[in-house]
Amino acid sequence: MPNHSIAAARKLGVDAGRRKIGVARPAARLLSLVLLLPLGACGLNKVAMAPEVPYDYHERHPIVLAEAPHIVDIFPPTFGGRLDQESVLRVREFVTRYRRMGRGMITVLAPTGGPDPAALRAGVEKVRRELDAEGVGRAVYFATYPVGDAGLAAPVRLSFVGMEAKVKGRCGEWPDDLASGTSLEGWRNTSYWNFGCANQATLAAQIADPRDLVEPRGETPGDVETRMRAIQKVRAGTDPGTGWAAKAQSAGGN
């Protein structure tokens, strides 16, 4: 076969192959796009929906700050002209809390209708004098309450409204059956509704100043003498640490 015939045949074959490749490329591209569609769905940013019931008991039973009554009962002694030392300390602690977080008036509820009205009036007068001694006598409002049982001691009740840390909801609620024998609720392996509520309520009752839950207290000034003493020891090449000497002593020894 002449050379020009061979060259023409090769050119025809190349052109045919190019036409086939050109036809196959769109189909290949379409096939690749179809195969990548499921993988593209895996890359979507999905937002998980929040559960109807929070799993963490801190979120389910949060501790919040609320206005609540602060109450203390004082049992004045029957004899004597003044309160006993224990009652005085209770009144002073009550006044301290009132000055720190109270608002409005202090309410003093005096018992009435007991077997010894004179003793009840004397007890109220003792509490009033102690409140005057603490400097809050002008902020006191007096009222009465009936004694329900004459056989029980009737206290003088002091109260004011102020800030308090407490659990937002009520403890002791059981909306779901723990056994859940007639449904699949118990198969979720989640904590029950009342879980952690008592722990939160106990923690809230132990907080002296509810404002500590919102922000920390301010720092007190540093001890300049201790700082300078440590710096001098470092300059002298000695250990700036404090050596605590403990003396061994038996439990029954003097």
C-alpha cells in the first residue's frame, strides 16, 4: 500500500477515536455527578434538634436568683428582762442578712391567743428592743398571727423579702413511670425527671450570698510584707517558702 494511503487510513482512525472519546466524555461526566450526589449530602451542615427534656440536670433544674421571704423564728425566754445569748445571735445574723440583700420592711409577727398573753407580749417586747439595738427599729412592721395549738411553743417570727438562690422548678415531681412496663419510654436509657433536683436544692440552700453565682467577689489587697520578705530571700539565695513546724502530740496528752 502506498505511503499516502497508510497515512490517510491512520488519520481516519484517529478522527474516529476522537469522535468516540468526545461522545463518551459527557456520559462519563454525568455518571460521575450521579455517583457524587450521595457524598455531597454527607457534607451538609446538619443542626441537631434540642431534646424536649434536657438530659443534664443542671439545665433541667437550674439554680436561679429570685425574690423570696427570709424567715427566722425567735423563742424568747419566759423569765428575764432580755433575750438569751443564742436568741441575740439569731437576731443579729438576721439583721446582717437584711442589710446585705433585703429590701422593704422587716415584718415581726407576734403570736396571740396563747395560754399566757402577758408572756407573749413580753417576748415580743424583748425582740423589739434587740432590733432597736441593731439600728433597724424604724424599718420594723408589727403584725399578729393566731396560735393554733396552745400546747406548742409560739415563736416571734421575723421576715423580710430579699434575694435568694433556689431551684427554678419544684422537686419531687414524677411525670413518667420509671418502670414503664406498658410503653417504650424506659428503653431510652435517660435519667428520670426528678434526677438531680434534690442536689441542686441543697446546693442553693448552702449559698451564703446568691450574688456569688452571678459574678465573683472582688479581690482583697495583697500582703506587701509577705511579698517583700519573699523577694529578699530570693535575692539572698535562700528558699522563699514557708516552713511549717508541726509538733507531735497524742490525743490524750496535754
